Amino acid sequence: MSKVVTCISPIDGSVFAERPVMETAQAAKAVAAVRAAQRDWAARPLAERIALVKKGVARLNEMNDEVVPELAHMMGRPVRYGGEFGGVDDRTNYMSDIAPRVLSPIEIETSNDFERRIVREPHGVVFVIAPWNYPYLTAINTVAPALIAGNAVVIKHASQTVLVGERMVRAFAEAGVPENIFINLFLDHSTTEELLKARSFNFVNFTGSVGGGRAIERAAAGTFTPLGLELGGKDPGYVMEDANLEAAVDTLIDGAMFNSGQCCCGIERIYVHETLYDEFVEKSVGIVSQYKLGNPLDPETTMGPMANIRFADEVRGQTSDAIAAGARAMVDPALFPQNEGTYLMPQILTNVTHDMRVMREESFGPVVGIMKVKSDEEALALMNDSDFGLTASLWTQDVQRAAQIGGQIETGTVFMNRADYLDPALCWTGCKDTGRGGALSEIGFHNLTRPKSYHMRKSL
């Protein structure tokens, strides 16, 4: 009996979708066909590639009425939020707009004696291993610029969102992207590792857990395959004494709780100056207490279930451990009667310390700890006291102060007066256990291509 990839719906625990897993030999044959087709794709004019990629995204947009409830069934996001294609469009359009400039040759010299230039060449076959939390947004970060740059793409999506890669490939094929330029494979871990060990790909982008990133690195060890790894975060917010309190509360709590806390750059710990602390906590509890936890297919639901019961149980464990160690739970459980299984109530914790798992380990769920601080120095030390480094959110009216603090934070992005946002013009990157590499922006194209130098001497 062949293996299958199974998506268990967090709504009710039923099997929502299944697909057969490919054997290693079959997968290797499929990747070989992609490699054979890639050269013709790279030889097409850049303008044609851009147009076809944008048509593929437009075709995805036409599927939105199917996609939104499909995502609710697969990973639990409420239908009221309407899907991800606004961001998909923005990122695709930006990368399309900058491609002619960024991918143009760098002309060093054109004279009677020499031509010297640097060109950007596609890697070849790009392998995208995509996550379930924002399955279209995270995938498009690599898929669109990789195809635009002349690569072919193989996508493997998370089992929780098993239908997303299939749907993306169908949309792009219906838009006219040639056969074997963008394909979806259903793979288990062992076949994925075998393909990586065999140097089947020229670039690998993985978004997922730290453990998954380590497995990717081990499998690719010695192949010299370039890797882009985004492996999670424990993103802090710091509210200074001069902050706009209302805006800080609204943005940081939304950043902590939206998508049931299942955001790569979600806010997982908040540090508030002692002069604003009590009011910040009070307003935060007021906001969270108004949420409606329930079936994501109900348009009244504002918070759906977590994608998998083991994710919910991990957050429950972190929260209960913290309370046992002295943390105080500020949100009344009586407000959320449907608080079992994948359905996890939101919680705000005070009296927390960095000795607690909930303030150190990635939670990726609807819980946030809030600590009182007396100074920038104390806040900075706490923000850097983490194994992760994706984003940090600073709240102040003083740009210079924010920049000075930002320069000392070990993180990939520094926000001032905003959070949980991805600007396609800026490099999406991280440090420490968050991973390495960078997506989007000009640097995203640099990572999806390789430089090639031409030194042409015209006469001897």
C-alpha cells in the first residue's frame, strides 16, 4: 500500500484531503524533466517571463472564492479575513517591477579594447519547501522571483496545506507557464532527503521549524547547494514611555493574536515601560476578551482553531508551566467555552520571566507575555535574550532613539510604530536560529541567481 500525505482538518478532526506520496525514483525523474525544460525558460525574454508569472497570480486570484474556505478547512483561518492574495499581488508586482533593473548586466567597461561585465544567471532548479501558516504568501516570496529570474521551480507544500502547491501549479499552467517549469510534488521526509543528498536542486528555500532547517542542512551537507532558511521567531515589542499607547496596544496585540498567533513575525513577548505598563495590560485584556473563538467557516468568528492539536497542546504546555512558575493569566477562560482540542483560547500572561519557556521558546499560538521595564538598556537586554532574530517592534515618537536601539538589536528587521508586516522592497531575513539568507527586495533576486563575470579582450 502506497504512502499518503494527509491533511486533518482542525475544524473537526476529519480527513480533509489526501494525496499519494511519490517514490524516490519517480520524483527524481520528475525533477530531471524540470531541469531539461529550464534552459528554454531562461532563454525567453525577461518581459515574457514576468508577464506569465503575473498571469499565473491573476489566475490564482480568480480562485479566491474556493481558496478561502479551503484554507479554513486545512489550517483554520476564519473566512472573514478573505485569504492572502492582496499580499501575493503586492509582492509579485514589486518583484516584477524591479526585475529589469536588478537583473540587468553590470557594465564595467565597453571600449575598443575590452568588454567587462557581470551578469546574473538563474541557478537552475529551485526547490521551495513551503509552510502551512500563510501558505500562498510564503510560497510566492520565492516562486515569483525565481521564475522571473529564469529558474524552474519545484514546490513541496506542508501536509497541513497539501492542496496549495497543487492549486498554485494549476493556476500557473492555466495562465500559460510551460509544462515542467513549475511543478508540485508530494514527498515524504525520506524522499526529500534523498533528493537533497543527490544534489537534485540548485537552490533550496525552506520555511519551517529549526529542527526542519537542521534536517535540510544535514541532507544537503557536502553538496554545496545554496540554502535559504527561515526557521521561526520569538519577536519582541518594546513600548517606550513616549509611545502612542492606543496604537501600540492595537498593533502589538493584533500582531500577537492574528491567525491564532500562527505568524512567522507574530509578536510573542512585549516589554512596556513602567509608566505605561498597567494601562497597556488593561487595554490588551479588553481587546482579547472581545474575540470570538469558533468554527472558521462562521463569518462571525474572529479566531479559529490552531492548525493541529499538537501545536495547541504545545502552547497549552508553555502557558500552564508559566502559571505554575508564578505567571498570572489575565484573560478569563469563562469567556471562551470552546477551549479544547485545536480550539485554544487567547491568553495574556503577566509576572513572566525569561526563565519560563513561554518567553524563550517559539509559541506560534495565541499567547503573549508582557513584562515591565524601567529603561532602554533593560529592554534591549531582554529583546536580545533570545535564540531567535526575525523582527523587533519599537514604539516611540523619537526616530533617532528607535534607530539607536535598532542598531543594537540582534534581528533581521526593525519596525518603528508597526509590527507583523512584510515590505517587499526590504529584505526578509533573520539571524541566529531564525536562519539565513533573504527573500524579496533586490537581495531576493541576488539569492536566486548567481553572478557570472565576462572579461572580453578584443585585441592582442
